[in-house]
Amino acid sequence: MDSELFKNRSVGSCLNDAFDLFRTNFRTLFRRLWLPAVVLAVLLAATMLAGLQFPADLQSNTMAATTIMTLLYLLDLGGYIWFFSTIISLLNGKSMKVNLPRMSRLVLLVIGLLVLVAIVFIVAFTGNMVSVMNPGKAQSAGVKLFVGMLAFGIVLFVASLPLYFSAMKYAIETEQKLWSVFKKPYVMGLHHWGYIFLTGLLTSIIDTVISLVVCLPLYVILFCYYANSNGMSFGDPSGLSTGFAILAFVTATVCVFVGLFVKPWEVFSFYYAYGSIEEKEKGRKQHKEVTITEE
């Protein structure tokens, strides 16, 4: 996929150029992505139905439910890695043999980081809850808990955004090592935090709006399910037909499949943001060298 990557772009230009790249290469994208998109859509639809406890056997066997859900989540993860590795292969021109292991390692690293953050959060939360249990300190401890959780969330959000740049650099530049996402490229991304934030904010808003439209039939089905479940909790008989699970599965698969084709545009947006940041850093370095030479 031909594109002018290293160019100083505004956030709007990144999104617009990403759409042009998506539009002009849609046939190639569809040809390469339809199979991983179908597999991932089916897996996500199956996960949704299992989460809604279809079939009913999941309700009677907790161990079976846990095993099935764990297996589905692992398959979902593999589907996502396959899908996004295919997009990256189109951008960096490398084969799946190169990109699939690299993207797998990147995803596992991020998951490990999330687990570590979750452990720190749980430990801190538990410690504060112990303080809240003391009646004499309950009010002050509750305020500290709220402020602490808010501060933790803000710090985590600020610290995670530069990873969009360093992870994209790792994905595109195959000579980069895995731990480079936390080294110099991360610091470079931190210097352009606002630029990355605006890119992420705008792509998220657009993706949300499109998803609301594309997945509207699925939301209607989910509303019917929850309304029926609420009625059954009050003793009413189920009003859903035996074919409701099949309808939900097919609808979810189609909606997710269509929705997945927004993701290449999002990746392209950050791809151009990465190229723009690299160009800005190159210009800044050259300007610095010229200034030193003149002095």
C-alpha cells in the first residue's frame, strides 16, 4: 500500500489521509481481511452469546461455563492478533510470518502490563478499604479512596497514551526490539502527548458514532434479551422464541464483521500520526543542529 508516511500533518490531515488510504485500497483490504474478520466476528458473537448464557447448559455447570468463556476469550485474543497483524503487514510490507509473532509479543506485553496495573490497583484499593472499615476514619478514608482512585486513573491514562506511538513504531519498523516501546520512542511519544491525545479522541468519537449505527440491530436484540430476563426475574415466562439465539448470533456476527472494517482506518490514522511525529522530530533535530552550528 503506497502512501507518503513521513510528512508533517495536522491531526485532521492524519484522519483525512487515513480515509483516503482506506478508500483507495479497499479492495486490497477486503481481500486480505475478510477471512480474519469473519473468524473474529464469529468468535465475538459466540462469546457474547455465552456471556448471555446461551445455551442454558452454561447456567447449570459453573466449571463448564468458566472453561468455555476462558477458551473463547483466548480465541478472541488470537483473532484480534491475526486481524491487526494483517493490517500491519499491509503497511510495513512484511509477511505475516514476520508480523504475527511480533504483534503477539506486543499484545502479551500489554496484557502483562495491564495485569501488573490491576494488581497494584487491587492492593491499593484493599488497603484503603481496610481503613474505611474503621468507623472513626470512614469519612476521611472514603475521600482518600476516591481521590486516590481518580489520581491513579489520570496517571494511568497520561502514561498509556505515548504507547500508541511507540507501539506503532515497533510494528512498522521491524528492526525495533519489543522493549523499545518503553524506551526512547516512548519518551518521544510523551513529548507529543497532546497530538496523540487529539488523534485518539477524534478517532474514538468517529468510531463510536459509526458503531452505534452499524450495531443498532444488535442493540435492539440485546434490549429484548435484557427486558425478557428482567421479566423472568419477577416470575414471568420467557417470551423469546427458540430461534432467538440463532437470530442473535447471526445479527452479532454481521454487525461485528461490518464494524471491524472501521479498524483499518483507525490504524491508518495512528500510522500517519507516527509518521508526522517522526518528521517533526527530524525537523526539530535539524533546527537544533543548525542553531548550534551558527553559534
